[in-house]
Amino acid sequence: MRRVLALLGIPLLALSACATPGADPGVAPPAGPDQRPAFTERAQEVAAGWRPGPGWRDGYVPLQDPTVLTGDPGFTDETKVAFGAGWYRDQIAIPAAVPKDGTIRFPDGTLRVPLVSAADAYAQLRQGDPPPCDGRPAAPDPAPTGRPGPNDPVSTSAPTPCVPLTVTEVRLGSAPVWTSRGRAEVPAWLFTVDELAVPVARIAVAPRVTGRVPGGAVPGEPLPNGLVSAQQLRAVEGNRVDYLLGVGACDGPPTPLVLERPDVVVIGGAVVTSTGTCTAQLVLKPVSVTLNAPLGGRAVLDAASGAPLTVRPG
């Protein structure tokens, strides 16, 4: 039975491995039953049931979030929280005029698309305000040593993140986006943010011409025991795919598994499950597989649900 996510904010444990069809021949399977034959059978069923939706090959179907970082932002703990939560404040007038149509540049061609205004993009980017900064001093501690005074309150926990990101400039440009047709350069509004080293891009393509990721063909049987599902993609670079596996809190270290076909790639993993009492939590563990050829425009499907996976950097 597929576990349900029961606990958020679990630290991710570092793990990196490579796998070609089934698993990397150089990587030993986990102790216990070899799950590669069961995975291959399941993955073949998933691949056979895949039916791309409208626009998958000739339209614009993004496979990642419309908010994109254009490089290393140099996050602090607080700015990372603010970015994830969508906390922004603008120090400029955000243009409301709708620009002319733009061009998406795919590896296999181009596509002209209508765009939205910077104001509309910013309205989607900004998701609210941070909570009050309880317990923060209004000014720096004047004591040279920085030590609290005898009458100062003693904090027993880390301060609550409460810093919004400050937008000081916006311009129309482009951003790299993973799509159903591979990596594309897509028109985007680039917001300069004081607290970050690179602009935050918000895709400018009008929603009415943005395709949706179709659902997968769910296999008739549950995922076999010992196999675990892929939760999301973290990155795709050439023939390398980084993703998260959902495993039990007491499961052994996972082995990434992959079935590669000319039209699709199916991913998942194998674990040795615990036989003792364990809490019902889903722990997300990062793994990697190396394909025989660059992913290109192939869909990446989860072996459990049959659904295509999207990129969400972790």
C-alpha cells in the first residue's frame, strides 16, 4: 500500500546512485529479495499506458513551477523561506500594460504565444505577507560583546522567518523551463530582488495557451512490496535525472530503479522494508539515475501512479 505523506519538514538524507534499465549493473541490489524484475514488469505496464495530452508535442506544456531562479540566489535561511512562501514587497510601480506576443524557443522549433503583463505576473508571484517578527529587537544590541543584558528576555527557539523579498526592478526577458518538448527558453518577467544575487523570473506566457500535464494510466494493481514511488524531480541535466523517493521511516537505504524507452522513462526505487513497529511517515530521500541518452522531450513517469513528474528543486 502506498504510504501517504504524514510529516513535512523532514531532513533529506543525501544519497546518490546511478541506474540504467532496472538498476546500474555496478550497484548491488539492496539486501533481501531482488526487486528489479518486479520493477521492470511494473514499469513496462506504466510505459504502455502512457498517452500524451493535447499540445504535448507541438504546444507549450511546462513541467516545472512558473517561478524560476535564474542562477544561484545566495539564499540565507530567511530568504529561502521567503522565496518558498512567496513573500514580496514592491518598491517600484509594476507595469500593467500587456506586451506584444513573445517566442518560446524549443530544441525542435519555436512557438509564438500571448503574454501577460508584469502586474499580472507579480500578482501570481506574491503570495502574501510574512508573519510579525515576534521577539526581534528594533535596533542592534549596543553592547560591544553582543551578550544579552541581565534584564533581556531569553529566547528558547530560533526567530520566526519574517523577511519579505524587496522588488526594485522588473524587465521582460526569458528563463529556461523544462517542458514536454525538452528545455526551452520561455518569455518571463525578471524581478530584481535586493536580497538575492539573481533575479526571480515569473513565466509570462498567458494561461490560456499553457498546456496542462496529463494524468497517467494508473496500473490496476498496487505497487509491489519492496518498491517505492518517485515523488518529484529535483533536476534534469542531459542524461542525469535527480529525484525524490518516498520511503518509510524505518526502511533501509533505497536503490533507484529506471526503465528507459525511446518515448518515456519510468522511475522508482526499491527498499528493504522494516519488519518491526514503525511510525507511519513518508521520508523523502534524494537519488539520481543516469540514462543511456539525454532525456530530451521524453516524459518521466512515476512507477506507482503512472503520472508524469514535474521539476521542483529541493
